[in-house]
Amino acid sequence: HGHLPLSYFKKEIDKYLLDHPESILFVATDSKRLLMQLATIYQGRLRYVESDKSEDSQGEIHVADGNLKNGLEVLIDCLLLSRCDFLIHGLSNVSFAACYFNPHLPHVDIYRKYRLASFKNWLWKNCDN
């Protein structure tokens, strides 16, 4: 699916931080570049699981290798996301699974909010808040 521009995430993160200025940000991403950009912007607030990351902007390293280590890293990210106070996400099976682990998790789907998906994502109907 590729990655959305950082500006969409930053807009939503900044909006959340206005109401929750003491928040810590947990980031689950396949993209080393995106992680480093967020770390630069939100210095000292960012938390993430040390794991293999893709060097290119497409990410999705857990899809490429398919090994146990990558699978465990994705599961850990998913479970940690499900324990967050709020989830900001794009189209992601990891985010989708986090909502199933915690069906009351407040979240914003950037694709839906900014009408970036040309199709109705019916899978999220069980995770709408």
C-alpha cells in the first residue's frame, strides 16, 4: 500500500498533543526513514520496538522475509498499539489487529479522515469510535 506523507500523521499527532501535552508517542512502522523523521520532530517523546526496518520508503519488511523474528516483532508492535490511549494510523493490518485486541481503542484512520482511500474500508466497521 505504500506510506502516506508524514504531514498527515504530523497534523494528527500535533492535534492530539495539544490536548495531551504530556503524552509519549509509540510508533510502529516498517520504515527506518519515517521513524528517524518522527524522532527528529518529537525528540524525547518517541518510543518504539527495536526491530528490522526497511531502508526504502515502502517499508513492509515483515511481509518480505516472513520469518519468525519479524513475525514476533510485528505481534509485539500490535499488542503495544492496542494498549495505547489513542491510535493514529493508515491502512495497516497491524493497526487493524490492534483494534481487534482492543475494540474500544479510540483511533483515527488517516485514509478515511482525509478521503485518501477510493473504496469503503468495511473491515474497520468493528473498530469505529
